[in-house]
Amino acid sequence: MKNWIQTFRKEGTVADQAHYGLPEDTYEREVGKEGFFGPVAHFYHKNMPTGWIDFEGDLQPRAFDTSKITDIESSPYKSPIIMHNASIKVRMLKIDKSMNHLVSNADGDEMLFIHKGDCEVYCDYGHLKLSEGDYFMLPRCTKWRLAMNSLCEILMIECTNAHYQFPDKGLLGPNAIVDPAVLGVPAINDKFKAQQNDNEKWTHLIKHKNKVSCQVFPFNPLDAVGWRGNLMPVRLNWRDISPLMSHRYHVPPSAHTTFMGNRFIICTFVPRLFETADKALKIPFFHNNDDYDEVLFYHMGSFFSRDNIHPGMITFHPQGFAHGPHPGAMKKAFKQDNSMTDEVAVMIDTRDPLEITTELEQTEWKEYVDSWKSK
């Protein structure tokens, strides 16, 4: 429990509660500690906090298009790292041929998000099918390979030197948002048994300190006949997430936390009902996330708070400035045309600043910083 320096008071014209019943002709901006998990202040401005006419320097918002990463790789750790810090490494893997070798990550747990395509994974624990929209978490040092049914585009998120966990659901109870009953687990089934052999050489590539070591076996190391315990890879599809929502309060992104790493979180935005109360804000609020870098990977749908964004794009908002919906989205701040959102996106919030690599910079949409200017 942090002993924050805080009290509570009001100055000037304010709303009675956050994100509801804003004073006429004002724009609400939230400033908070530790992302959306700590104490907050709400400001009510006469002008949009994103109303800049010029923005120069490294801090500005950026957008990238991973569809412009065209190299097809034969192995996960040949794929480019696109952003990283000491706690996380993010890659974009595009692969169309089944792997003829095994890999494992000695640097941390691995998360795969299947953006496009479908494949089958074989690992120490057995066999499992992966399809579009699946997360698949691999505990550190698990041996695995992919058998491809189609070209796959996979967002890989390494939890460096740490472990993935579920968020604390508190008063919501253990079955909220993600019910553990929906998690898929590899099985020692007929397909897994059929790929075992004792007379064929197999290569195992181990990533450690971002370098690769190689083992060669005269048999397939995926030769388990059984296993037991409560440590295992798990699969979760976004369609099995039950989003947290309120009819009169626009819940913060932290309410959509799906996995927690060390000094970062992964959130999933899935289709949900819009807020229905007349005075409730129905789009993301302007905010300063001054302690976290924010990354959004757009998977599918129509992204109601962003203009000119399509699936496969990544937006990056580094910590330290106010940001929020585009001007087009502001026109529907209190009245939406549809009853539900129609978007699926993966959000990564990192407590420490991210480095963007050259491979991702080559796909940058440089005009993104100007997309908040009124047309």
C-alpha cells in the first residue's frame, strides 16, 4: 500500500463526478499516478488538450504500420524486435512454413497474439491449435514449435526476466472478465504422440540475453508421455473476454487489463456496449498517463476514438503529455450512432520508457502527430 501525499478539494467549475455531466463547453482531462491505478485529478478546459498547432521532438505521438514489415521468417527469434526496454521486448513475426526445429526463451515468459492466420503449436506440454485472436502464453524455457496452416502474423511480447500473471479482480470475483474455464491448455493427444520419434535429429534453439544457443538431439525432445501441476501454457481468445463496463461511467483502460508482466500490463479492448446515460462520456477521456508509455496494436474492427487507423497499425504515446480522442470522435462524445463498439485492440502500458527500433521506424506514418488538428 502506497502512502500517497493526497487530500481532496475542488476549485472553480467542475463536474460532480468523473466522466459524467461535464460543465457546458468544457473538455475533461485526467491526470493520474501509476497509470490509472493511483490518485487522480480532473481538469475542465475551455479548449481540447490536444489542440496543438505544432509538436516537435521525440516525445510526440507516433503511429506505425506493421503491414509494411514484409519479411517472412522461418523462426520466431529471427523476427525483428520493434520496441523494447529492460522489462519487455515486442516482436512482429510473419511466418508461413512449419518450423523444423524447436525454440525456447530463457529470458522470460513469452506471449503470442495471433493477428492473422491459424497454426498448431507443439510444446513440452502437448499440442494445441491457435487461431486468429488467440493469446498464447508460454512459461519461460518451454520448448515449442509452430506447424502452419496458413501465413500467420503474430505479435510476440516477452516478459523479460519475469512472469505473466492475471490481474487482481477484487470485488468482481474469480470468474469476472476472464473465467479460467475458457482457457485452453495443450494436450498429449494423438497429434502430439504422432510427432514423437527416436531416430531423427532435432535442433533446439535457446534464446538467452537475446543471443541464441543451439542444442542437437538424436530424438525429438517433445517426448513427454504425461505431466501434472499448475504451471502450463494457456490459450485465451479475445472472444472469451467479458468486458467490464458501466452504463454511466467510461471505465479506464486499466479495467481491461488481461495480463500483468513486470512493470507493464497487457489490456484487451473488445466489443462492448456504449454507456447509455445521457450525461455519460461515451469516448475515451483526455488524459495524461505521465508514468507509463502507451502502445496500442489495432487488431480488427472500426476504432471509434481514432481516425485513419486500420488493423495492423500501432500507435505509441510516450509518457508526459495530454492525449485522447481525435476531433472526429469528439463529435460523438455524448451520443453514438450504434449501441456497441466495434473494435479489438491490444494495449501495452509500460512503466519504463520504450525504445523504438529502426525496423519499426521504417513503417512510420509521420503525419500522425498532426491528426488532432481540426479540419
